[in-house]
Amino acid sequence: MNALQQFLLNSNVKDLKKTFNLGGRMADHPITIRALDGDKYNTFQQMCIENPNSAKKRRFNAKKFNELVCIECLVDPNMRDAEFLQAAREQKGIADSTGLLYHCFLAGEIAAIAEQALKLSGFDRDLEEEMEEVKNS
């Protein structure tokens, strides 16, 4: 076995994490994300194609894709943490992880988190290019 094969065998892409700062109002509160694996990425792509059987009406729902990526990849804060969700329900009337995401982050912050998660997952191309590729597939 060569060195590359040994490296790949010993690396676990599911454990890739990154802590970063969104800046602005979040400057004092870094967040941690994890990489998105290929199976989840493909599942999310399929979930976000609207009217898949119509070439004229088919479109990619980027908003939904960003939501799914953020909820899946956010480690801290974890949008699926049972205690966090319970507190959000009781204190703010928030029903689910998506509502919690929009309560906690501004729209631009959500886009930035999704972009960072995709970069960590090996997608260094622009998110718009990714969405166009999915839409045209």
C-alpha cells in the first residue's frame, strides 16, 4: 500500500470540523461546523429540486438547500440539540430546527455558514455554480 492509500484509509472525512467567526454581531461567538458527506449532499440536492419531471418548471430551491446544509453541518450551535429545541419551543414558540435557524441567524449569516460547510466538504466552487449545475442536471 502506498502513502496516499494509507493516508486515505486512516483519514475519516466524517470527522472534519472547522471553527470560524462570522464577524459582525457574531464577532465574539465563533461557530463550529462539520463537513457534509457525499450521501447527504446528494440527498439534499434531490430534496431541493422542485418539479423534477418538468424541464420548463424544474428549479433548484437554494433557500431549502442552505437550510438543510446548515442544520446538518452546524455542530456548535447544534440546531437539532433536544435541549436547545425544547428551550426554543418553551421560550420563543419555535416549532423546529428550521425556525430555530432563522431565529438565531440572519439570512446572510445562513448563506455564509452554508458556503463554509460546502467549502469544508470539498466544494471550493461558488455556490451559485453548484446550484446551476444541479438545476441543469
